[in-house]
Amino acid sequence: MKKSKEPAEKTSKNRIDQAFIEKMDKSLTSLKKDIISNLIINNEDFKEIVEGLDPKDLADIASDDIDRKMLEAIGSQDLKRLKLIDSALTRIQQGKYGLCMKCGKKIPRERLEAIPYALMCIECKTAEERRNR
């Protein structure tokens, strides 16, 4: 019987509670809307693209169906953040949010609260940054 308990224990250790995930989902969606709203305010081309859209569709902008004009209108930093946010939202839907993409360990809550779209634990992120220097 011990063998059947071990995987369940490992799974529950790696799982993040649902209330926290819902909080982070709202935070990520809000971040995404803020970036898009700032783009609308500061960029005429982007404003033209989204003018005809329903306000509820703002969260869906910048998903896989970004067209070339939108890519040109978005600054590279904002584009990178939108992609990371989309990736984090996808990971929430897949039940993988909060788990490091490299080692599979749980990303500390403090890190996720500071950077809700973090994909790696601090150790793996630090190692990646060292390699990229």
C-alpha cells in the first residue's frame, strides 16, 4: 500500500491551493488588461485595432491570433510580458501553474505574488540567467 500513497503525496506537495490559483488568475488577467489599456492610451495604431472590440474581449487580445499590425504596435517588453501572462494563464487551465517548468518543483508563493507570470523557481531562473550571460 505504501507505493500507491507515494505518488499522491508527491502530487499534493506540488499542488497549490485553489483559492491562491484563483487569486493569481485574477491578478494575471488584470495585469494583461492594464498592459493593453496602456497600449491603447499610448499608441494610436493599437487604439485603432481594438476600438471595434467588445470590452470583454480585451483579455483575449494578444493570444495566439495576434496579427502583424498588433505586433508592430506593441513594444517588445510589453509583448514579452503579454506572452508570459498568456503562458501563465494557460498553465492555470492545465493545472500546472506554480510548478517550475525546468525542475517541476513548486514555485514559492512569494515569488508568484511578486511575479505572477514566473515560469521557473528562483534556482532554475538564476541558473538560466548565468548561462545566458
